[in-house]
Amino acid sequence: MRGRCTWLAALFCVLLLAGTGAARVSLKFVTPAWQPEMVDEIEDVVAEWNAANPGIYIELVWVPWENINDYLLTSFQAGQAPDLFHQDAVMCYEYGLLGYAEPLNAYIDAATWDDITERSWEEVADPQGLIYGIPFLQETQVIFYNRAMFREAGLEVPEDGMLTWQQLREYAQTLTRRDARGNVTTWGLMAPLEQRLWWCLVAQNGGRVLREGDDGRWFVDIDDAAKEAIRFYIDLVIVDQVMSREILSYDFMSLLAGFRDGRYAMFSFGCWVRQWLEMVGRKQLDWGMLWVKGPVRNVTEANPQAVGIYAGSKHKDEAAQFLRFFTNTENQVRLAKADWLFPTRSSALERPEFRSAEFQWDVAYQWLPYAEDVKPQMFGILAWEWQSFIPQIELVILGRQTLESALQAATVQGNQFLRRMGLQ
């Protein structure tokens, strides 16, 4: 492994300290990182820290993304949480409101404040301006497309790679193929429900699904612009029939294989999937990236990630020292490249590798000005989304109710859910 030498150096320092009787602080850092390059890079960064800072030892704890929230909540409630945690920015914010994440305002140096955009800070800040994590990774959600299929269909990509809603629909219609029995052999588009293309469409249309009152209370309030956007997304399945009901439940590797094998002509996902397309396609798959421009504004999902400090840690000062190191410019460059994402620091984004034509970094980079967390910053947003709102949308896609009745039910049941959450 690349970090073998630095690990040996760290071990030497530990043995030296043991021999001299010097005190050593041990901190646990939990991360859900899973892509092989990212795992290696995090191990190397931590090993370098341990080698250079023998008095503060960082122990890595690996937990899968799908389990990280349950793991942390259980650890928080038991009072035995890791000192540092890597999570979605929205969850750092929620942990802060619950009292589990330490406010970091006093630990953030001026250079870091100035180097990370205000938009990124907003993702981890409460209404009083308390910061519960340092954002360090962000993405642009894109639409991957099969260039060979586009050529066969005679479709030309706009120079800026931006499609209107109508163009997206027309392209998907043109690319959908059926056999003699009418069975679909190629779907024009695959946009998994959980990847939130529909949230982007709502934002692009200037729509609103949730509303915060002047008194801080939240309400499900779906306006006409949001209804239009949601209808556009659902119609791709039930009216145009250019997108499969597989959007409700999909397997990531099957999706990639399906794209490689021509089952999907386009699919919506984060720009980090470029790495997997290169691996699955064995560098032979001719793919490109597109995005959708909105009728009202241009928006793509940023889905930022951050690192926070456990409020119950006995070594917050030492944890903050490591956090500043882990999220500095050099390490953000390394980690972002390894995860095929973008850093949040302006000084890191200036590096030429993030605008390289290789692996189309430059294409994904051009949409960063439009990247934001398209979900409203409401406590419990993910719980509300998946327990209250999404089940109604699923029923529409399955043909079990109309969109009008689903949105009405989503409003009534959603507000009941928010009251139970104490948000009304």
C-alpha cells in the first residue's frame, strides 16, 4: 500500500513515546468512504498525521454509508461516539441541533473561513450561525450519456452540454428502443428516485415543496411550480414510457452494467461515477456528460460532505487540530481527486487537475457554479422525505393513485409528520 512507509514511521513514533513515557491522545475518526482510491488516500493522510504528530494518534473506523447514521446515533446516545465523524453536511447540521456535534466556530482559522464559500458554510450552520462541520467535498449531479447511441440516433449535443426539459424528453423518446413485441430493449433515461433529479427539477422551476414560516415552523406547501416539475419527472415513466419503474429500486452495479450494455442510453447520477464507468467499461465505453437547464434557474445537486467533532469528545482541541489538517488545501485536493469529487476550498479548486479534459473533469467542473444542496435545510429533511413524501410518489409511479391525490395525501400526512417531529 502507498502508505506503508508512513505507517512504519507512525509505529516507530508510538514505540518511542512508549519508551519515554510521554502521554498520547488517541482519537477515533469514523468515515463511510468506500471507493478504493479514496480509502487508500484517507489511510495515507491519517498515517502522515500520525507520523508527524506522535502525541495525537488517529484511529480510523470504517462504516458503510448505508449504516453511518444509525451507527452514529447509537454511539451518540450511548455516549461513546468517535471523536470525529465524516458525514453528509445536512447530517452534521442535524447532529448539531440535537446537541451531538460540537460548534466549530472557535476552532476554524481565518484562512479556512475565507477559503470556503459562504454557500458551503450554510450547509452546516444553524440559524444562529453555529458551524457543525467543515465542508470538504462536493459534486455536480450530471446525466451520463452513451455517445454511440446518440450518433446512431442522429442526436447532437448542445455545445454547453445543457439540455432544456423538452430536449431531455425528446432525446429520451428518440433513444428508447422496443423489440417486435413492444418490449423495451433500451430505456432512454434512468434517473433513480433517490438521486433527486426531481428535487433539481423543482428548484429549476422555482418551485417549493416545504415552507418555513416567520416563526421557524415548517409546513408541506407544494406550489404549482413544484407540481409541474414533479409531474414532468413522473410522466417520463407513466406517460412517455421512456424511463423504467426500476427508478424506485435499483442496484448500482446493475445500473452501470446496464448502461455499458445498452439497456440505458442516459442515466442521472453524481459526477463521481466517472471512475466506475472507466472501470466497468474497461476504458472502451464512449460516454459523456450532460445536464438540464431550468425554466427559471440553473441548479444541480451539490450533496456536500463534511467532517464534524463529537460534542462529548474529551479531546476537542486535539480533534480540531487534526480536522484542520485533514481539510487543508493540499489534503482536499488529494481527497477530492481520489473520490472523483470537487473540493470546497477555493485554493484547492484552482488546481488545474480539476479542469483537466482527462476523464472530463472540465465538463463536471463547468456546472459547479450551479451546484447547491437542492433540499430545504429543515431538521429531519431525510426522514420526512423517505417516510412521508416519497411513498406517495412511489404509488403514482406504480399506477396506484393519481398525482393529484398523491400530493394531497403528501401534504396532509406530511404536515402530520412535521407536527410529530415538533417542527410545527
